[in-house]
Amino acid sequence: MIVSLAKAAEHVLRLKPIGVIHSPFLVASGTPIQPRAARGAAGAVTILPAFVPGLKDLDGFDRIWLIYWFHHAHYDPSRLIVIPFLDDLPRGVFATRAPTRPNVIGLSAVRLVSVRGNELHIRNVDILDGTPLLDIKPYVPQFDSFAVARCGWLQRRKLGRKTADWSFELHESAGRHKARRESGRSFNRRR
């Protein structure tokens, strides 16, 4: 069955979290950008009881994909052009990994340390504490790793910056962080 673009745009999807991600990161500012920059950052995932049987055999994988809802990100329909963390130039949101997207879905490949009952212990976590988990998939190098010939605008960028700033935070705290940053004052991050 072929669905028209107009019909597809009318669909409303309902997603139900399967668990919650726990990490030491309470606000976006200071959170590592991508799992590679989060080396060693420990976290955990608590799976809802109804989904625990689905964890069978997961402990045999070194890495897993966590698919989650950016619960602190705010999508503004007029904001399809963003300035990503790793650049100073405006880019199309689909050419970035910015959390403010039409569907605020995130994806991280984290290291799976252990599975104990309904708890997954993970490392290299770049996700805010309390993030709703939508799905888990095993990372399989034969499927998920590709030799890449081009990497868009990132090819010309040095990936020196390793943590996020306040620019995509939804909280009222984002304004306070911005004001302190602009005034040169520091602030203590809770971790």
C-alpha cells in the first residue's frame, strides 16, 4: 500500500518508554557530545518490568544502541536551521545531531558493562539523567560500521570541543547559564 505524503504527515505516533536512562549529567551544559567524548562516564538503564524478558541474550554484546526521547529539548517548527555544538555556522537540522528536531529522538552507541535483572550498567554515556528510553538494539560492527568517504561540513571541522553548552536546553536554567556565560561568571554544575 502506498501512503501519500499528505497522509503520512497526518499520522500521529504514540511512543511508550521501555525504561529510564540514568547518568551523572543533569543539564545539557557540560554533557559530553557523543559517546566517544564520554569515555568512562558511567550510567545505568532501568527497564520497566514488562520489557525485562526482551533483555535475554543482550549481555553478549559489547555495545548497544540506546534510542531515547530528548526530554529536555524543545522543538520550534521555525527552527529547522540550527548552529550545532561543533560549528559556528547555521546548518540544516538534518545535517546535525542537534537535539532540537521535529521528533526529539536521540541515538547513542554506549558500552554495555553488565545486565543485572532490569538494570543495564553502561559506560561512555552522553545522555541526561532521567531520559526516557524508547528502544535498545545491539551494536553489530558488520551492520553498523562503514568506511566513510565523505562527512559533509564536519570534514572541514576540527572536533576539539567535547561537551555541550546551554544552547539547546529547555529549562529555565538555560537563561541563567547564558547570562552567567555572557557576564564571564562561572557556575557550579551539579553532578
